[in-house]
Amino acid sequence: MMNTVYTPQELDDKDPLKAKISEFSLPDNTIYLDGNSLGPLPTCAEKRASEVVCNQWGQDLITSWNKHKWISLPQTVGNKIGKLIGANEGQVVCCDSISVNLFKVLSAAIKMHPERKVIATTQDNFPTDIYMVQGLLSLLGDEYSLRFIEEDKIETSLTDDIAVLMLTQVNFRSGKKLDMSGITSLAHEKGILTLWDLAHSAGAFPVALDECNVDFAVGCTYKYLNGGPGAPAFIYVAERHQADYQQPLSGWMGHNAPFDFVPDYVPAANVQQNLCGTPGIIGMSILDASLSIFDDVSLKAIDDKSKKLQAYFVSELQHANLLDLFDVISPAIQERGSQIALAHDDAYAICQAWIEAGVIADFRAPNVLRVGIAPLYLRFEDISNAVRKLKVIMTENVFKEVRFQSKHSVT
Ligand SMILES: *Cc1c(COP(=O)(O)O)cnc(C)c1O
């Protein structure tokens, strides 16, 4: 076992990513195991926020759309995200939220397959993904339907009446990671278009959209990409589909000549068509700065460290005799993303007690304590300390105290 040989400090000393922690502005006395939900603040983002607000907006006013290239920020940022998810230039644009982007892509994709009327997904997909399909179906009419397929039977559930297969690569609760390459190619054999949600993938490990021949993808940037609360999301439309793609939220920023101010909508013939209204420049500028964190590290190195931290976490739980108390519902390390899910009937109260002790993780209904492992700023020593604190909470029944029992509105 790793930690019978090395102390956590020794493991941190050997860590090739150890210097990255200094690029984040982290609070004292906090161990952050929730970067899979809201990434922390990069110091470069803090600087950029003040630059964009005080100088660009404050001093240069409307001239900034040209002077500071605000107008092309959705494409600039989109291409930077593209590099992190294996997409060549011109296929990713930054805009809106995952939910809105799903609506655009699903609407466009279903029209590309007029003879097929089924959108398929897993029941355990993130709820907003499912809700957006349900909303779209109410516009499409009765011949269209949503089909739930089982997460462990996707490969055998792909039938040729399915127009679009919408999957989230990493299950938000269990952390299970799907085989993007295999599933996409099986779907294509049945003529099915694929839409991948990269919410828990982008910035966590290497993703190869082009290589896997993915048709469409969406993702958010406030999780592993550290773009800030409500930072704008992204859309990927494979180049081969761009000519036939038409999404219905036909706002002026997706027009092929928005500043001609003509009365008829003509979509841009590229991924830019996904822009709808005026982009939120402040949030997108902060995201743009945050992405520079990834300039000098590879996703492979991030993934390698994540696996080491996860293995270390589990071995520390074992040494603390805590593994028997929880049901580890995440699959084996090679088959999961950068998080571990521990099921326990009192998961909510345990999470609250852990937060009070300075360890921030999160709870996902009905009974999951979700531990996010974001290697850019987590140290082995943090993992060791987090487990030590959990041990106290469990052995002294701290989580049973009344103040940990009532739920806040955001879990
Ligand atoms: C976090 C997350 C979302 C969030 O969607 P927004 O519209 O950006 O709020 C959507 N899907 C998945 C799978 C997620 O994990």
C-alpha cells in the first residue's frame, strides 16, 4: 500500500503538479473536495475580473467590443476548451448553460433524422438533461418520445429507431465513466447521432471528441475548469454536421451577419450559430483567464494524479477502518471519473459535519456522500487530513448531532 511506504508529505514532494496549488486563491483551513461541483478561484481569474470590470468596461466602455475583442470571445474561449476535449478549431463555442445548449443541440439533431422519433438516454442521467428533453417533446408532438435505457446495457439497447443518444460521460452520482469511443461507434452502426455531456469530464481527464467521432457535445465550465459560479457552458458540433445543423434559438449573435440588422434570420454556417443573445462578457473573461491554468499541464498528468489521490483516499479509509461503514458505489478506478461516491443512510448529516470540520464535499440524494478529486490543488496531505477528520465524525457519532440533520436549499 502506498501510504505504508510514503508519508503524505513525501507523496506531495514527488508530485509533478505540486506547484499548481499556488495558482489558486484557496481559503485557509479548508480541504476542498467539491471542485467537481464548483472549482475554486484561480488567482489569474481574480486579476482578470478586476481588469475587465474596472478597465475594459469602466474605461473603454463600448469600444471594448472591438478593442478588447469581446465580440470574438465565445469563439476564442470555445477553441481553448476545444483543446482540452480533443476538438480541432472551429467546432466549439462558449455560450449559455448546459441546459439551454442541450435544447439547441437536441432540436437540431432530431431534425437531421426526420424519420426517427426517439431520443434515448439513461434514467440516472443528470436531471436537467432529462428535463430538457421533456420540454422539447412538448413542442415536438406526440409521435416523439424519450426512451430510458439502462446504464449497464447501453450497447445492447441501441436500435435503429433512435434518432439521438444523449449520454453524460461520467455519472454525476456514482462517478461511473462510459466508453465514449465504443458506444459512439456502436451508435453510428445503427445510424444514431450521439450527444455527450462532458460536465464531469472537461478538465478532469483527456477527452477525444474528434478521435471518437462524436457528433455533438455540451459541457459546463464551473466544475473542473474553474470558470466561476454560473460560468458559461460550451457546445461542440462536429465539423461534418455544421452545414446541416440548424438550432431554433435563432438569436442575432448566431446570425451570419448580426450587424447588418436585416429582418430575416440567416444562420451562421458554423458553430457560431449556437450563439443566441449577447454573451456575458464578465463571466466569460474570467473563464478565459481560468483556462490558462491548463496551458502548461497535460490532462494525462491530471488524470494520473487523480487516480493516485483516489487510490490513496480509499487506502486511508481502509486504514482508518471506515470502509466497512460506507458502501463505495463508484466502479473500479479505471471505470470512473475524478470522484468517489460513498453511500450511507446518514450521508447528508455526515457531509454537514465534515464541512463544519473544514472538509467540503457534497451530498447527492438519496444517500451519497460525493468526494470530488481535483488534482490541480489537492495534496495527499489534504486527503490524509480529510480522512482523519471523517474518522472522528464517524467514531464519535458527531454526525448524529441535531444541527447536522436539517437540509439547506442547495445540497
Ligand atoms: C452540472 C451538470 C449540469 C448543469 O447544467 P447547467 O444547465 O449548466 O446548470 C448538467 N448536466 C450534468 C451532467 C451536470 O453534471
